[in-house]
Amino acid sequence: MADAIRDFLEYLRHGRNASVHTLKAYARDLSEFRAFTGREFPRAVSYRAVRAYLASLHDRRLAPASIARQLACLRAFYQFLKREGLVRESPVVSMRTPKGEHHLPRFLDQELVVSLLAAPDTATRLGRRDRAILETFYSTGMRLSELTTLRPEDVDFAQGLVRVRGKRRKERVLPIGQPARQALRQYLAAEPPLPGGALFRNARNGAISGRSVERIMDQYIRQLGAQRGLSPHSLRHSFATHLLDNGADLRAVQELLGHANLTTTQIYTHVTAEKLKAVYRKAHPRA
């Protein structure tokens, strides 16, 4: 049983196409759980032991979402062990997932997006790259991880489409607008693409990291004197919110975002509803 965690992670990597981020998080979660349960791990772990572990996470003031992820990890781990015949029953099977706090996504209004996209100085090499990154992000609504793994050959300029690799390596094709295509052409004209390499590159010609994109976004947000705490993901939120504000179908937005479930996309309807209520309260004489 010493190799149970390793075998489970291998199953996730090859059988479920789990992301590197998920694998690291689950490895960390299982290591903590093993340290907490000691000799009981994994066969002799009881329902009560799992309850005690989750209570310890609550005592450490972990966010409900973090506790829910750890429970999901344990649930998947014991399902794997049961399927492999290594345990009879899962001690997690009847455990309820804690309800998380619902925070509306932070997004930029359309005027601020226009200012942000115009902020990079396209007379410079980095400015052209940054403009292309921001335009592509807002035009497609792709995830940060999808943007950093784009390759030059993923962009079809003639058709106005871009191919992205999402969660669990699922591919989807997204439309990309003319301003974003123009920004990409300007960027690539001075930065000849490397076959098989990353579309967006750092100073060493390697693939740009998500952390670097976060720093780029923060730089221009500060430059505009706008609200702090906005992230690259805020552009994805803005993409979805602006589409719905302008009459897009919810299921079409779901497809564009790559959400497996419509309920994940529905949070953006709450954003637009809040906006409508604010307008109502401001304009109606008896609001």
C-alpha cells in the first residue's frame, strides 16, 4: 500500500488526463491526510477519522472551496482503491461536500476594457506582445492556462478562429475578432513564430508563464489607476459578462468558455442581474 498514492496519481495522469495543477494539489492533499491518519492510512481509515481530518482543516480556517477540494480528492482516491480491490468500502462515500461561499466574478466595464487594451505601447517589442496577449484574452475568453499554451499554428487568421487545449486536454475552436488578429499580426511580424513553440514568449524565447501574464495585467491596471485586485481571469469574466449584456445565448457562452456544466456559466447571469438592479434602483422613482 506504500505505492497507493503514486498509483492513484498515475491513474489520474494517464487515465483521466488530469492537469499538472490538479496532480500537485492532490499529491499535497493525500500527503497531509496520510500524515494525519498515520498507521490507519489507507485501509484502516474510518468515517470518524475523515470527519476529524476535515474538522482540523476547518480549525486551520481553510476556505470552504479548499476543504471541498480535499474531500473530492479523498473521494476519488478511495473510489480508485475500491476499484482496484485494495479496500472494501470507502470511508468518504456518505460525506457531504461543504457549501462554498458564492462570490460574483470581478469584471471590467466595457470602457475600462477599451482603455486597458490601448494601454501597451506598440512602438516597443514588449508592448506589441502585451497588446496581443490582452486582445486575444478578451476576444476569446479563454483560460489563462489555454493562452500560455497557444502555438502559432493554433491561430487561423483567414477563418478568424483559434484552437485551444482546455482542461483534461480537451480541444475547442473559438472565434477571434479582427482587433485581436491585427494585434497578433503586428506582434508576429516582429517576432517570427517558432515552429512548435509558444505563441507568446518571454525574454528568453520560452513560453510565457501565467505568473508573467498576471504581472503584465497588474502593470497596466496600475497605469490606468483602475481598481486593484483585477487579474487576467477578470478579462475572461468580462468577456462572458459583456456577451450576456449584449444578448448572447447562455448556452453559446457556455461553449465558448469550455464549461462542462451550464450551472458554472449561470453565475454570469447573476452579474447581469445585479447590474440591472443597480440601474433600476438608480433610475426608478419608487425603487
